[in-house]
Amino acid sequence: MHWDVIEVQQQDNYSLWVRFNDGVEGAVQFMPSAFRGVFTHLSDKAKFGQVTIVDGVITWPGDLDLAPDAMHAEIKRNGICVLT
């Protein structure tokens, strides 16, 4: 896919820096309200820090992932994707 994530780094305050295979890069910021439902346990910094890339997608243990296409579009447009 043209929006495969090829690099992810955890930053402060529940944010990630990501780079896509087409060179687009930017931040993904989790707002406190994002930690609900299946993402509740990611409010634990140790669990949030278990972020990795699987097949071009940002993932965490427990089959949690972020849609790379929406994230790519938002970062390309604004330099940041804010998850609320």
C-alpha cells in the first residue's frame, strides 16, 4: 500500500512520530478521550510503549491497530493526526 508505516517512535505525552514509505512523516497525538473501548489499556504508558509495526500498520499487543490510510491523509494535510 502507498501508506505503509515504515518507522514509528514513541514520543512524550502519548504521541508517536511516524514515517510512511512515501516519505510523509509526522505526529500521531492521543488525546485523553482516545483511551476508551479497546484502547483503554493503552493509557498505561508501559503498554502504550509496546507499539510496533506489523505489515505497514502501527499495532499493539492484543490485535490493536490504527488505520494507516486515515492517519496518512491527516498527517499529509496537517503534519499531525490527533486521536480524540
